[in-house]
Amino acid sequence: MADSVAVEDPKFTLQEVLDTFKSCLSENKEVFLEHYVAGWLGLVRFMNSLGSVFSFIAKDAVNKIQILINHLNGENGAHYVTVQSMVKYELDNQLVDLTKRGSFPESGCRTLLRLHRALRWLELFLERLRTSTEESKTSVMCSEAYNQSLSQHHAWIIRKAAGTAFWALPGRATFFDVMNVGTPEQVVAMLGDALPLISEVYQVTENLYAQNNILDLP
Ligand SMILES: CCCCCCCC/C=C\CCCCCCCC(=O)N[C@@H](COP(=O)(O)O)[C@H](O)/C=C/CCCCCCCCCCCCC
């Protein structure tokens, strides 16, 4: 895994990003952390291509991605190959702040949980895009997905900043163009192909965190 995060790459296509998420899951439903991180890196690159209004969001996401890369590349990296092994290692070795912020603010469990919650937003947003019409507004689809997911975990000021940024989103046609996938029909087909796997990655992680009672890490 690259040591640091490069997020400027105008050549990528969203297909590559979604394919990366699709490769997250092993046959026995383990989530490979390296692919999970790579998927988020691709999404941040995509978001950066939409303009600097999202930079405060990208900065936070990149910080969290970098924390996970540091774990992957660190001396205990062998324990971070999958989300499942990461959770077991950190909980078995008391490396997670369970009830209040303390000695482990950059635990993999806490950091991944923030991106996991954002993955739920992505799932909801992509489904809205997939079923949208020419009259649909990306800002409305984005904020509806946000209000149904991430917003409940954010302070008021963050919710206001995010809501303002959503209005800067390009229209559906431009959004589809920037995705660099092809015609709207091809975009819809790609989303229909990718969404079930993104949903499965989300659900596997959600079940893992619920079984370990770590869905509310501070
Ligand atoms: C086909 C189109 C694909 C869409 C591509 C979308 C690309 C989105 C890329 C990244 C998504 C954003 C990831 C946001 C991670 C936020 C993690 C988080 O919740 N952080 C907060 C809590 O962390 P701690 O403070 O506890 O460490 C943090 O406080 C938040 C800071 C920044 C604001 C987060 C707002 C999130 C908005 C999500 C919608 C993104 C809209 C992108 C529009 C394309």
C-alpha cells in the first residue's frame, strides 16, 4: 500500500472506483482493508474533480484514509489485512477507546467506523442516482441520502457546511459526464452492477461492528 495519499488524478473513471469496492469482499465475506481504502481514495479523487467546495470533506476523508494506510503499513500490519482481523486484534489488545476519547483516537476500528457510516451515505446516494430522471437534482439526492445516514452523527455546524456544499454539486447530466462512464444508460447499468456489492460490504461491516458492540465508538 502506498505510504501516502495522492488524490489528484483526472484520468480515472468511476468504474475503476466501484470495481475496487467490488474486490473488497473475499469468498468467505471478509473485507480486505487495502481494497476498502483504495475504493475511498478513488471516491475522494472523484469528489476533488467536482471542485474545491468539497475540500473540507476530502481533507477529513483523506486524514482517515491515511490513518488506515499507516496501520496497514505499520509493524502490526499483518493484523490489518481484513476489517475482521483488525477488529479482533484491536479489541483483544485493548487498542480501542470504547466509551470516551482516550489513548487511541486513531484506532483502526474508530477510523473505519467513520468511513463505514459514509459508505451508507454513498449507498443511498448511488441508489437515488440509479433511479433518477433527467429532472432529478443531484443536490436533493445528495442531501436526502445525507439526512438519512451521516447527518445523525455530525454536529450542527458540520451539517450546515455539508448542506451548503451540496448546492454546489453539478446537475445530473454534468455529474454523469464527470463519472466518465458513458451514456446515462451505461451509468445506470454500472450503478446497478456495483451497488449490490457496495451494499454487501456495508452490511458485512455493520454486522461485524454490531456483534462486537462497537457501532458507537467515541
Ligand atoms: C457516482 C457518484 C459517486 C459519488 C462520489 C462521492 C464521492 C464522495 C467522497 C467521499 C465521501 C465523503 C466521505 C466523508 C467522510 C466523513 C467522515 C466523518 O463523518 N467525519 C466526521 C467525524 O469524524 P471525527 O470528527 O469523529 O473524527 C467529521 O467530523 C466530518 C468532517 C467533514 C464533513 C463531512 C461531511 C460528509 C458529507 C458526505 C457527503 C459527501 C458529498 C460529496 C458530493 C460528491
